[in-house]
Amino acid sequence: MEARHLDLLRELADRGSVTAVAEATRRTPSAVSQQLKTAQRELGVRLVEPSGRGLRLTPAGAVLAAAGRDVSAALERAQAQWDEFQGVATGLVAIAALPSAATFLLPGVFDELADEPIALQCNDFDIAEVEWGGLVNDHDIVIAHSMTSRAPAGTKGLKTVRLVREPLDIAMAADHPLARRREVTAAEVAGEEWVGVPIGYPFDRVLQSIARETGATLRISQRLRDNRLIESLVASGHRLAVLPRFTTPQTGEVVLRPLRDIPTGRHVFAVLRPDKAERFVVRRVLEAFVDVASRRAQPLVE
């Protein structure tokens, strides 16, 4: 039983197809298939079986894929212990982050790590909550969010760390009649025109809560992903939107008002694959995220 075969099975379990494994490991699909055949021959048991046009793990393959995760985590722990013994966290850490959360976290993280031999490679994504977990295969730390204090959907089996709760407010033009109020109620905003986000995105749950609370059918004229674009549409008319408090600039054209009778807020999480979470340098970067989040707002306590 070779560690490289266990790792290959783990990759197939995590990525779902030979093609995806080949792309991630910089091999051809035929090379991956050949290595799977070699593993089956050496172990004397069927590890994969046809599934549609691809392959899936057999029960035996799934057992060894799980073992591959354990082996990978053990190797990372050993490397982390060695790095810690040497006393220096060094290396490249790949980060995937929701842009609006990265806006208030990443600058501080860069500042905190500026004098350390750590390189950060950052990518921004704006995807549905359930998709964040899939990014851990290609990134060391994923900054995601959830509308509850529970970890984002789709992250079962992954390491998750709650960083901070960010309030979500109702955004409106400065000259909107409701802007005169310090806070608004669901009944007051239910009849307005809304700029929403795609269904499945966390902010949409606030609009669903308003609809349930009031029994109204909300007029959602647009569903957009980019907060800056949403802000511009809010500023240009009497449309409302749900926007995050920490990163929405209140420049005079757009103002934010808390929603009084419905709890609104998103919980920002760091999500990591368990083996990658063992790396000494990854732990140091995660520590920086926790520190920066604690300065932004009171962190959640377990």
C-alpha cells in the first residue's frame, strides 16, 4: 500500500472525476487512469467502477480515500512540527475569499504578516454558500460566509473557524423617505422595489425572512452579485437592497439602516481542508485572520 495511491484516491473522492484530478495534479487523464489500475493490481481489489461516462470509488476505494486523508494530515503534522522546531513559518499560502469579506480582512492580514517570510496568493469568488467547501481542494484557506452561526453548507468534514459576525443592513438612497429613520421594520420595507442577489446566496435569506414576516410578495427587479453595482442602483433611485455594514461606503448617496424586527447578519468563516490546516504556515495565516477579525468587531465565542 503506497501513500501516493492513497492520495490519488483521496483526490478522486474530493474532486469527483478523473479529469478534475488530472487537471489538479498536472497529469493527463490517461496517466491518472493508469495509476488507478496499478493501485488496483497491487492491492488486489477493485477500487473504482464505471459511473455514467466517468468513474466512482467502490466501497473499498472509499475506505482507502479516507485513509489517504489521514495519511496526508499526518504528513502535514510532521512537517508542521519540524517547521515549528525551526521556529519560522514560511512558504506560500493560497487564499480564496468572498470579496466583501476580504475587503475588511485581507489588508490587515497583509499588514500583520508584512515582516514574515510568508507569501499570500489570493483569489476572489462570489458564489453560492454551498459551493465554498469545494474551493479547499485548491486553496489553503477559504474565507466564506453563512447566514447562521453554523458553518456554511457544504463544509461537512472540513475544519471551520468562525471569525466574526457582520451586520447586514437595508441600503437606500440618502433622499429615500425611510432614510429619515434610524432603523426600519419589515412592514415598512416590504412594499419597496428591491435589488436582490441570486437565489441561494446568503443575502437572499434576509428578503425571504421579510416576505415570511409580512406575508408580502417582494418586488425584486434585479438579482446581481456585485455590491458596488447594487450600490449604484440603490443610489440612483428608490430601490432598496441588503448590504454588509463593514464594507458598504456611506458617501452621502447611499445610507444603511438596521432592520429592527428581523435578526440580520452574516457569519464569516475560515474553511480549511484538515490536512492543510496542519501546516505551520497556514496556522500562522489563520491566526492573522482571527486577529484582524477580532479588531473589526467582537468575535463570536464558542
